[in-house]
Amino acid sequence: MSQFLRQYLTVAIFGGAAVLMVGAMLGLGKLLRPTRPQAGKYINYECGVDPVGVGWSQSQIRYYVFALLFVMFDVEAVFIFPWAVRLEALAVFGLAEMGVFVFILALGLLYAWRKGVLRWV
């Protein structure tokens, strides 16, 4: 067996051992934990308000959109850091590409701002 395939075999063995270990721990937890089924455990829970009766309503969608905007700009930071490290090697072409990238994200931010998504009211 070649050295190349032996390395893959090592990774496969450790991956299989990890899957077996996780399965064993979950199975052991299922055997040892107490089970006390109650009707109150199976109703939906949202923001501390019981989902029955007149006063219940779902959370507003703008909070989810706000979270998605945060994730979008967080991913932008993940792309900007490696670009900043390699800026000298990328030269003017890299600068122009990043300018286009930031401009498109700025358009998205402007659109969200004008739609009122960034208001936390």
C-alpha cells in the first residue's frame, strides 16, 4: 500500500472511531437519562409567551432579517482579512475587485436602510 493511501486509511480509521464514539455516548445518554413525559413539554415555546390564547403571535420577520444582515457583513469581514494580507501581491486588480465587492455590499446595506430593516422598534 502506498504512503498516500495509508494516510487516507489513517484518516478513515480516526473518522470511524469518532463516529462510533459519538454514537456510543448518545446511546449511553439515552439509556441513563430519566424519561418523564408531560403534556407541557411538547407545546411550542417562543420568547416566554405561551403559544395559546389571544395574546400569542409569532416574532416579527424583521428580527430575522436583521440577523441575516449581521451574518452577511460578518462574512464580508472574513473575505476582507485575507485580501488585506495579500494586497501587495494582488496590486491594482485586487484593489479594484475588492472595491466592487464592498460597493455591492454597500448597496445591500443602503437598500436595507431605506426599507427600514435596521430600525429596532
